[in-house]
Amino acid sequence: IQIQTKNPANQMITHEVKGSGKVEGSQEVAVFVLENLQVEQVMVHAGQTVKKGDILLKLSQNSIQAALKNLDDKVKTLEGQAKDLESQKKVNSQKRAAEQTWAGNSYDLAVQSGNVSVDNARAEVQIAQQRLDEFYREKEAKTSGDDLSGFTDGEEGFNDGETTVTQEDDSATEKALQDDLRGKQEALNEVIAGRNQTLASVGKNITDANAPQASDSTLENTKRELENTKEDLEKVTLLQDTGGIITSPSDSVLKSLSVQTGDITGQGAAAVLYLLDDDFRMTGSISKENLKYIDTGMDVQIKDNNNNDISGATVEGITEDENDPDIRNLSILLPKGSLSIGQTAQFSISKDAGPYDCCVPLTTLYEENGQNYVYVTDTENTVLGTVMVARKVEVTVQDRNQTTAALGEGSLSTDQAVIVQADRELKDGSRVRISEN
């Protein structure tokens, strides 16, 4: 078998990650148009470069006139509603103030009236008490006088009948006075209870009159809506003055348009622009396995569609793809003026590993049942003498790229000749001869 050999070498292994991407702008600007206006004509297309002031689209004059009338009517309606709400708010405030005043005055009157009633009832109690006290004093005086007159000259019991009648009258009088005092005290208690109940009732009126009112933002919301409507009216008036023309706010590249001729404008942006005076970047994707060879800030080689090399690009960021966890998206910052927005280009990122002591061409590597091996040359004694044979040597792979494999320590020595090419299939022990070519 004719073979060619090569000795393992100490070298670096370069990992190269390649892909393609599309150029995009860094900073976007959205162009908004008032809602419910009809697009009469679109003047640009996605990817087009425009200068500041260039016409993007034109709006229908009929729809502008209709919008002006609707907005003017709405302003008048909202102004009327705001005026009514302010008037109602003023009336409610005056009514609340009157209720608070009335409740306060009612409470003061109830206090005065109640105190007078209590004082009068208390005076009646005092009068009844004085009458009873006066009766007791008279009774005591009378009793003392009867004792002296009832025992004169041994004529005991001379006035017994009269005394008995008098005692009965005194008992009736005493009971009547006591009942009167008790009645006056009960009346005083009822007056006090009535006063307290009245004060509690009118006091509740004060509490109700001063209770916090529920918030009502209707007036504020109406005023805010009125201001917004006035602003819209000013914008539509300006559109009418400019003939319904929407222009580019800056030198830009048109990223996208959300309206076409005949469409009715909505809440979203009618157009999105990339600013030309900002950095451009290219977005591409790589497999998750290649992530270990890429870091932010690394240099990137770019090749455009005309096969021109562009240097100076760098890896700006790496993010996981939203739809595929095995994919990573690259953001590559481009040098100014190198490419245009919308262009596609190829990128290449290289990273060196090593150096490794034992590197061989990737073509020398075989695999069987998960085990890697190579063939090296060896000598064997035969009856015909010493001959060269191929020997199978199992190895471990430390690293590899598209062309080279770095073998683990102890796999081979640097003076062993590794078979890199053979004109027929090799087997362990195959006789080989180095090709002169």
C-alpha cells in the first residue's frame, strides 16, 4: 500500500465560526399619523434611503376635512360638558356648605333648648324638695309643741282625738309631697334622656354633613380629553395647511411601512426609519455549540456580496434565540460607511486554542465504537527481512477544528510517523511503503 506520512506537530488550533447576516440600523424613529385618516398615496418603499423633509406619504384632503369637522364638534361638546360639570360642582359645594351650616345651627339650638328644659326640670325638683323639707320642719316643730301641751295638770289624753286626726293629715301630706318629689325627679331624668337623644340625632346630621365625599374625576377627565382633542385639532389643521403631506424627520433608511395607498391610519406607527447618522449593525445566528469560541468585543471579518473584505467589525452582543434554545443570535457592530441597511453579508470569527504538543491532520483520525485511532508506521521482521507495516494506535482527542485534531498527552510521540494518506484501505498490520511522490 502506497502511503504518505507526517509527524505530529506542536501548533495552535484555530476555530472559525461562519455565518451570514443582514445589516440593520442602531436607532429607530417611528413616524405616527393621526388615526382614521385615509392614505391617498405612498411615496416610498421599505429599504429606501430618504433625506430629511422627503415625502413619505400623502393623506386624503376629504378625510382631513371630515376629521376637522368631527374634532371641532367634539371640542364644542366637551367644552359644554366641562362647563356643566363645573357648574354642578359649584352647586354641590354650596349645597354642602349650607347643609353643614344648618346642621351646626340645629345642634346649637338643640343644646340651648335641651339645657333650658333640664334647668326647668331641675328647678321643679328643687321646689318639691324644699316643700318636703319645709313640711318636715313644721312637723318637727308641731310635734315638739304637742308634747308640752298634752301633759298639763294630769289631764292625760284630753286631746287624743284631735291629735289622731292631725297625724293622719300629716301622713297624707308627707306622702303627697314625697310622691311629688319623686315625680319631679323622674321628669328630670326623662328631660335629660330626651335632651341627649335629641343631641345625638342632630349630631349625626353634623357628621353626615361633614362626611368625606367620594372622589369624582369626571370633570378632570373631561378637561384632559378636551385638551387632547384640541391638540389633535391643531395637528389636523396643520395637515390641512401642508396639503396632508407626511415627511421624513431626518436622513434615514425606511425600515418598514404599515400603511398602503387607500388604507385608514391606526394607532401604530405609519413608518419606522433607521437614522443614517448612527452606527449600523449586522445580525446573524450561530449554533449553541460554537458559543465557546465567541466573546463580545472579538474582531469579525466581513465579506460582502461582491466578495470584498471588510475589517473593523466587532461582536457587540450575544443573545439566545426566542424560538430555538440551541441557536444564539449575534449582533455585530459595523464600521461606518462599510455596508448599507438591508444588505446581506458573510461573517467569520476566529479564535485560537493551544498550543497543543501533538497535532495531526483531521484526515488521519478514524473512529470505531466511539474510540478514536490513527495509523502509524512500524517495522516487522519476516523471512524476507524487515518490512514496514501500519499499526493501529488508539488516541484521545483534546480539541479539533475543520482540518486539525489535537491529541491528548501520551497518545503519540512527535517522532512517530502518522499515515496521512493511503491508496488503499488500511488495516492493522497492512504492509505499506512510503510513496516517492
